[in-house]
Amino acid sequence: MIASIFDLILTSPILQRALVASLFVAFIAATSGSFMVFRGLSFLTAGVAHAALAGAALGLLLQASGFAPWFSPVLGAVIFAVLMAVLTAYAGERGIAQKMEVAVGVAFALSMSIAVFLMYYLPPAMIPQIWGYLFGDLLLLDNLDIVLLAGTALSLILIVILFKKEFVYVSIDMEGSTAHGMSARGYHYLMIIVAAIAIALTAKAVGAVLVYAILVAPAAASNEVLKTVNGVIIGCFVLALLAMLIGLASSFAILASPSAIAGIVAALMYVAAIQVKRLRR
């Protein structure tokens, strides 16, 4: 049985790309999702991932109309992600998470409305490309998707290594960080904008639904049971990768979407973490 699995991995480029993508998505979850949970901005992941729909729709419309054939849907997705991130960061300059959540909600509604508006004018043949940003599929990735995920993961790892301490301070006490002379506002914007770009690029590869599940649930689960920042980051990586691998393995057994199963597993991990925390009390 194990030998046949290894043979399948070695002979299937589709499965190889899915496994490599799972590893990179787990790194992205650990380095981006963890800090979104620390900052109280888990909803930003969903908002940015869906804002990418509007950006992708704009890119496809510009291409279809011939007005700007060079304008890539990926570029549109990143632009909308950055706009949402800037709006969210501006609303939370004083460190008030509730105001950022409201800003995300408003931007979420606006971007989805724009997406639906633009889709009305798209050729019907292009509509499935928009929905690809929403659902995605680990088994339909191409080499460009893997390159995007690899670049995103490696960039996030480098940024977190350089600014982890500052991101933690800003997430926990932004006003206190400012009082101690830290450029908290700059790190605040950097953290949110970088996370938004990472979310948009990851959504391009695996879909907004899986991005939200994998970037938020494992980080939230780790944050419930682990006490240190490094512990939460490592725990998030392990849980995210495990959820992705379970999704892939199960999809072959029951012929279901690996992204859907991975999302369900990630959510159940969070539920289990809450129960573990209650038992400890």
C-alpha cells in the first residue's frame, strides 16, 4: 500500500504539485495567519480573498475589452487586496481592532458588489475564471501557481524573521509600542499589507475558501492551546499541513474536493483545540 502511494507520487505531476503547494500554503498560514489571529483580524483573510474576485474581474474585463490586454487578473487581485489592506490599516491606526473589523466588512461588501457588477459585462466563457478565485483546486495547479506560492511563502518567511518582534508588539499593544519609541504605525501597515498580498496570491492558486480556512483555523487552534509566539507559529504550520495532506488523501478515497475536506478538517481542529483548552481548566 505504502509502495503504491510512493509510486503514484513519483509518477503524477499533478499530485507532486499539490503536495508542494500544500507545504507552501502551510508556511504562508504559519507566517501570515498567526499574526492575523494575534492582531484580531481573522476576518481580513476572508475580506481580502474575496476582494481578489473584484480585482480578477476587472483584469479580465480590461483584457476582454481590449482596453488594457496587458492587465493581468492577478495584478488586479493584488491591487484590490492592497486597497483593502490600506483601508483596514488606516481604520486601525490607533490599535482598535473593532474599527478594523468594521472597515473589513465595508470593504468586503464593496468589493463583492464590484465583482458582481463587473461579471455582468464579462463574456460568459470568462466567468469560470472568476469562480476559480473563490473555490480553487489543489489538483488543478500549474507551474505558475507553484512559483507564486513559493515566492509568497519565502518572502513571508524572510519578513517574519526580520520583523517578528515588531509585529508581535504591534499586535499586542500598538499604543504601548508607540509610547516606547517604536514606529508602530509603519509596522502596522507593513504587517497588514504584506498579509493582504500573500492572501491574494494564495487565493489565486487554491481559492478563497481554502485560504480562509487554512490561514485562520489552524492559527486559531494553536493560539488556544499553545502559550508562546513561536509555539503558535510552529503549531499552525503543522496543523495547516496536516489538514492539507488529509484533504489530498481523502479526496482519492471518497472522490471529493481536497480543498473542501482540508477546510472541514481545519475547522474541526479548532473545535478540538477549544475542547482541549476547556479540559485543562
